[in-house]
Amino acid sequence: MAIIEHSYGLISVYKHNASLTKAQGDLVKAGEVIATAGNTGELSTGPHLHFELWNDGYPINPTNFIDFK
């Protein structure tokens, strides 16, 4: 799992990774690869990315911040 702390209390979470390319404490810049999608975890049904966005400890809808189209 990769967790990135952003400005303004935002945290993004990336789960089910096959591998991570960053270590804890590394600085991550926009556009950098942080992981490869995988099929890890007990409930995983195939390779995919599980993405979460949190603000001040509460889950929020990422489509309010990111255009996934």
C-alpha cells in the first residue's frame, strides 16, 4: 500500500500494488510512478488499483477533485 500526504490535509491511498517504486518518506512529484497495479489482498479479484482520497481523516469522493475521463 502507498499513502501520499498532500497539502490541505489530503491523503491519497493506493492499494493492491504488485510493487512499490517509492519508499516511506520519499518525496513524490506529480507524474512520478509510485507503484504498479497488482492483485494483492484477500478480496482482490484481479489486477487493479484501489484508490482512496481522504481529507482530515474522512474519506471523500475523488471525483470532486480529479477528472477520471
